[in-house]
Amino acid sequence: MSGLDKPHSPRTPSTSSNKGSKTSTEPTDPENLSSALLSLKTERPSSPSTENQNCNGIRTPKLHTQGLVRFTIDAKGVKHVIEGEADESISRAMRKWEDNSGLMLTKKNKDIWLLGQDMIEGFVNLGMPLKCLPQESEPHFTVNYYKVTGNQQDGQQGYRQYDSTGTECVIFYIKSCGRQGGNAGTQPRKILLCQNIVKSRANVCIFAPKGETIKEALCEDGRFLPILKEGQWKLVDDNNVVSLNNYYVDRIANKIYTVEFCNNVCNITTGPSRSEELATASPGQHDQASHSVKQSELDPKLKEQKKWIEYFFEKEVEERTMKRKKKVTLKTVLELHRKQFSKTTKNSTPVRVHKLLAERSASVGYIKWNYHGMASSGTCFALHEGYILTCYHIFSEQLGQGFEQYWAELSQFVRIKFSYEDQQIKDDWFFVEPCLEMVENTLDYVVVKLKKENAEFPGGLAQHYSPPPPFGLIYIIGHPDGKEKSTDGCSIITPLERGWRCIERLQEKRKEDCSPTTCGPYHDSCIHIFTPRSFQEVVSDKNKVTYDTSFFFGSSGSPVFSASGQLIAMHAGGYVYNYHAQEHSIIEWGYSMEAIFKDLENKVPGWFESREFMRGSEGPTGGNEADVRKLPADVIMESDSGSE
């Protein structure tokens, strides 16, 4: 589902009404009792307002907010002027300049690095939006080329890919060499993938959206070693002012810092790792090693959290004992909660299926649009020769039904990428034609056509079409939460199972929700918004394939494959509820490709075959049936056989 799929997936399972206050010796109520159970991590400190000043050597520039932004680069002594929109990245602007000028800045087997002069004093991230550049003067960069190292060839070197539309960003600087703190003195530590930057002694310029933590900003940057994700570190400026890595970036804008590693963390370049220690431990030492924690390393809030956890579970044991009129043990209560995070269906996937899905995934894309302040994203996939299928509601939830009449204008703001598989930035977006091919609200689908540019169209999935199987494992490939492409394996919920499966999930949910742990001390007055009637549209719909998946928001439009790799449906929606700050599925669904293809043919007879969508199509067993198989206009749907 798209990032704005709330009508498809209600997120709030229950509300509580307060019957009045109580006088007791219980611990003081936190604002949210259920969140206290899971709040074992140190809270992020709030960020004070940052004044527009700098005390460590960098002038505070006034940044762009909109319109065209210009900057210059010096390549081999020749000055070039490049410009682009404020929300475009430096990389995108350079690519457009290359296309228009016919000149090439990139070199084979070498990375291009831009070193800023004057207002930007450091190597910038090529994924940085142009609006981060200063307004006062035209920023100037010198071009540097560094050979791609082995680690970089493995895909570890990259640049941040971030859609900054409508988001205010800040920049700050990190010295290219970190250091070990504490008793280790000033021992240098490697933090960058490209060691040529260390030799240049230049700083690294980081950009990040406001409200992001320092650790998130550096780990998402793409130029740092994985040690920043795993280790414990902080930022220290030249005045020894410390900023912990869970501080927000707002407070460190335009300042220069050194990454300093805490003394209690092993130097991974010289000392043994935690996994190595466990691997060399004897069986008797292993359990002790895997559970030992230094007292000094414990979060000081854990003692308070321990009291809360004990209090919550004591209250729940007491509650369930009174309700059942027999003794309920703590073990029973813990088991009940543990089940909420277990997988209902245990399965394994053959390697050949992984290989097949990897091939199919090349045809799955990330689609996004941003139109006059309204935006959304989701998943799409190629049918055949540049024809793309995705969900209608990816557009209609923001623009309303009937958006298709404005498609000629809207299409200019639609982008599709098929290579979004990691944080490596690739400026290979596809654009779409101004003519909308097909649209259907009832079955929630849209067919668009890619513009033919230099890149080859991805292979189509229509040739791998098959009616949905009655039961068994299926696989969904998409971009949940707008993140990199991933796969989820799950089980089909048959038409006969839909009704009781929804009721069973509701009953389980009510058991878990109505307790002091989840609803607070007034859980008897909770009002739950789901009833069996909520799911009638799913239970009785013959055009839907139902299943249980962890793919929620952002995955609308994902293709659904059978265990043999056949395209059977397009993921469209579902019902989820929130339990302990995690989302859990009640039931999810997709529209069968059988129903979509049948509707396409009924709307415009011959449209489907005229485009040779089914040429070379595979049957359910993988055989070629192109000579006998046509559009399934007269095929009885699987769910028809058992609905009467």
C-alpha cells in the first residue's frame, strides 16, 4: 500500500475512556502505559532551537528554498556552470548537464568527488539536494577522481538517495579521520570507505532532514564504514563540546566534528569481535559470555523500567486469575504475549524459487509522484514492452477519483525506478507518457506507459501469468514503507477460510488488547473499532486473493507470485491493527490478475492481444502455452467454485 493507505489499513485498534482517577500506591502513570513496556532504549533528547551562529570556523549560509539553483565546477582547469531545481540532487543536475552538453564528467572505475570551496568546505554528498547550497554566492566545487576500491565494487560505496520535497535540511561537517577516545588517547580510527579522502585532510559535508538523529544521518550517508552502525560513538568539536549520536542534527548545523569512539568498544581493526569471542569460548563459557553485561554499560533507566515491567505483569496475572477464577502463572501470560510475534505458518523456500524470484524482481519498480504539494508512492510492475500496472488508489487517495482527466499534466511529475534495491544512488528514473492507457477504480488498477528513452524497458511479467492456486505459499515483491525492494513469503487464505480467519484474529486481538499491559487500568471501557462486518467486502469478493503478509504501507501495486513463480495477483490493501507499537495483519488482499486481465479485455476488446501481452506465456507448470492460451475471458474464477 502507498505511504498514505490509511483507509485501506486502519491503524488504531482501540481507544480508552477514563472513568475517573484512582488513589493508590501504584507507580506514577506514564503518558502511555503500553509504551513503557517497550521503552528500554534511551530516549532521544529533545533538540533545543538552534541559533543561526557558528563558533568553530564555518560561516552559516542562507540556503535556497525553491527555484533554480546554480553552482560551478572546475574539471581539469575548465569551469562549467550547472543548474537545477532546488529539490533535485547534485547528481541529478550533473547528469542533466551531461545530457545537454554532450560532455562526460564520470570516468570508468573511478568515483567522482566534489570538494566545495568557500561557503561549502568539504566533500559533498552527490545525493544532496541543491537547496542545501548557500544563496549568498554561487557555490564552486573542484572535481576529484578516486579509484574504486574492492569494498566499493561490492556495492558498499554510495550516496544518499533522499526525496527532500517539502523537507527542510541542514548540513554539518565530519573530519575524515575518527579517533579512539578514553584510555586509548588519540589513536586514529578509520570511518570512511574511501581512504583517499583521509589523505586529502578535507572534511566531509553531511546533509540530513531536520528531526533526524546524528547516527541516522551518518549511517544513511553511504560513504562511511559499517562500524558507525555497530559501534558506540559520539561527536566532539574542537572545543571538546560533545554531541551524542542520538541528538538531532538540528543542533549541530554548519559545525565541524570528529567522530570519537567510546573506550568500552573493541577496536574492530585490532581486537577480536564479539562473534569471535563467542566462537572461541568453551561450551561452559558460552552461556556466561553471551549474557554477561558490564554494570557500567547498563542504561540507568533500566531499574525504573524493571519496576514498571514487574508492575504490569503482576497486574495482568492478577486480572486473568480473577477472570478465569483459577490461578494463572506468569509463564502463561508471557507465552500469550510471545505468540503475538511468532509466525503463523512455518515454511521453507527452495533455492530455485529464490533464483526465480530474483529474476522476476527486475520487473518490479518503485513509483512516486509529487504534484503541487501532494505526494505519494507505491510499487508497480512491468506487464509488457513498457506497459506498467499499479494501484489506482496510489493517486486517488490524494487527488480524489477522476484524477485521470488531469493525467496529461500529472504525468510530468510521476517517476518510476526499477533499481531501488539498496542505498546506492542510481539516477535511472523512467518517465511516463501523458496518455493514460487504462484505469479502473473498482479493481483498483491503472495501466501507464513508460516513455522510450535510452534505457531498455524491463522484461514484462504478463507472460508469466497464471490463475491463482486454491491454497499454498505465495511471494510478494515490493517496496514496503517506501524502502528498498524486498520479498515476503506468506500463505493464501482460501475463500472458505476468510470469514472465520478474520473472526479468529479479532478474538485473539481482543484477548491481547483488554489487559492492563495494553489498555491501561481502565481496559474494561475500551472500545474496539473492528467487528466481523468490517470484513464483508473482503470475505465475499470473488476477485480478490487473500493472504497474511507483513507488507503494509508503500507496497500497493506489488506483484504476487505463486510458489512456482507465476504472476497471480496485484497487492492492493488490507486491515492491520497496532499492538505494542508494531503493526499486525488481520487480513491482506490483492486483485487477481485473472480479474484484471478479464476487465481489460472487456473494456477494449482486442486491446490485450494486440499488444502481444501473452506471447510466450507460461502455464502453471512452467510450460509454454502460447499456441493454445488466450486471454482468460471465459475462465471461471477459483473462488466461484466454493462460494455457493
